[in-house]
Amino acid sequence: MVSVIMPVYNSEQFLRDAIESVLRQTMNDFELLIINDGSTDSSEDIILSFSDRRIRYIKQENIGEAGARNTGLRNARGEYVVWQDADDISLPNRLSVLLSVIEETGADFAHSDMLIVNERKEPIGYWSSLQIRASSVNRFLLKKGTPYNNPTMMVRKAVFSGRFFDTELIIGTDTDMISRFAGSAFGIHVPQPLLFYRRHGTNLSGQGTYEIQAHHVIKYLKDHTLDKLCPEINWDDRDHDRSNNVRALMIVGLHLSRRGLKREAKLFFERAQALMQDSDEEHFVRGILALERRSYAEAIHHFRGVGHQDYVVKNYLGETLAYLGDFNAAFDFIMQAVLEKPDYEDAISNLRSIGCAKGLVLTDVDVSKFILKY
């Protein structure tokens, strides 16, 4: 059985649509746990207007999104868990498709793409996810955030064993949870829009101060050591511990800055600068800082000034050249990096970006068939 968990807090505007979309599923072996987290609007009246035996209704005092999710987890009877926000819409075959994929592959979870709609249920965009290896999740979480469209997931309940959502987080509770299990779990991507994600003025993810928005990322950084955040560095080379730490701190800072987390990036940059002692370390630090400012000529000067041109330096030298549009020279440096370290994911990603910049060809013809070309 599948447990569909729907946290509800003052969701009267969209709640009926959300509930009906779950009850319309093409499979019947599921329960819909509706957790009313202290709503003060007409949400309860809407919930009680349904008499479907598959609905289990739990009412509690307001303790926040994470607390409502935890209530759902504690009460879920199914082998699988699906999250259904009270403003989103599931397509009728959502549960059946995700369940069949998990059972066919033995995966721990499955996740899909989703169509973005506005308050009037009009399409305004499409969020595609990707298939990603568990070993790559940490780097993706650092560079961008979750590699999954979190609301689209179906997860084996056993994956949550001993894990609960962090009630201190206001935003990013689901991403925080994913960061704790996705690195050791097997996931499957379903490239279909099985969920309509409704974007509107009261979405929680778009609210809050910088501190609230960044809280789950800061927690992630505290929970992971530099060697986990930067596995590409040769941590076995004990003769270069300081230099390795300098490079790792700068790389983490660069990724944080590119995500808009400037304050956290600055802290990592300052830690690296406090450690650096020799000219190679200084050139690398100044190169990354120049790359972060988009001062590409200066970045190239400093990366070329690093005496030991290993695969990390070559990758960033190639990346900087690519930003300047010199794709052939960029390709040469990045390929050297890949040949030196074939599992260097950032370098492989840069090769992909160069190829896309030169000419992107999509095998999925449906993606672009409504895009007008002039």
C-alpha cells in the first residue's frame, strides 16, 4: 500500500483540487493521510466534506510543515510514502507509474518531472529532473540543491527508518531530509510530468529572510566535511594537506556564491585565505576569486601562475576560457583534466556544457515541438 501524506495549513483556496486529484488515482491501494496542522480557515470543512474510506484525517495544533510531515510518517501504514502538498495536483496515473518503476527496478525511490501552473491552473513552466547516481548527490546538493523535484517523489518507507524532518527548519525541510538518505539510496527518474506544482504568492519556498532561506544549506555544510564536499581533491596526498584544504574551501565558496549564498561563500573564502602560505595557493585563491567576480582575464592569469598544473587547475582554467568563448582551448584543458582523473564530475559537467553551447540536440522531440523558431 502507498501512504499519500498531505500536510494542510490554511489551504482552502486549492485544497479541494489537491484532494480530488489523489482520489482520482488509477490505482486504489493507497491511503490519503491529511494532517491538518492547526488551520484557521475553512480547510477542515473542505476535508470533512469528503467521505472516501481511503482518507485518514488527523488534526493537530500548528507545529509547522516539518512537524506535520513527521506526524504523517509516524502514522503511515503503507510500504511506500508519497508527499502531496495541499496546493498541488497529481495526475491520475501518478501513483501507479511511480510504484511500477520502483517494483520493476528495486529502487528505493522514484521521482518525476512536473508542470508548473499558476493560481488559475494555467501552465507557466516545466521542471525537468535527471537520473543521478547516489555518489553524485553530495556535489549536486552543494552546487544547486536537491537534484530531484522533491514533491514528485515516492519513497520506500523503510528509507525513513530513524529519520524525521528537522522542525527547526522553516524552508528546505524536504531537501534536508533528502540530503540525509539520497547518498546511500537508489533512485529512478521518470521523465514525465506526473505532478502539477502550483506556484503562487503564498508558497513557503519563496518566503523568508536570507537566514531562513539559507538555514538548511548551512546545516548541510556543517554536517559534511570538506573531503565529502570536494571528493575530486586527492585527500590521500598527506604532504599537501594545507593546499588541499585551501582548494576545497575555495571550491565550496565558489559554488555557494553561484547559488547566491554570498555570506557563506565569503566565510569559506576567508578561511582559505587565512590558511594559504605559498605562491601556488595564492594564485589558486586569486584565480577562484576572479572567476567568481567574472574577471576572466585575471582568473586565467592566476590559474596559469599555479606551478603545479594538476587536473583541478586545468579544469578551472578550461572553464574560464569557456566563459570567454574560447571553446577549443577550453576543451583541451578540460579533457586533460578528465584524462588525469576520469571520475572528476565537475570536469565532465564542463564538457557537457561546452557541447551544449556549441549545439544542443535533444533526442526527446516533444520537448521543443511547441517552441517557435524564427
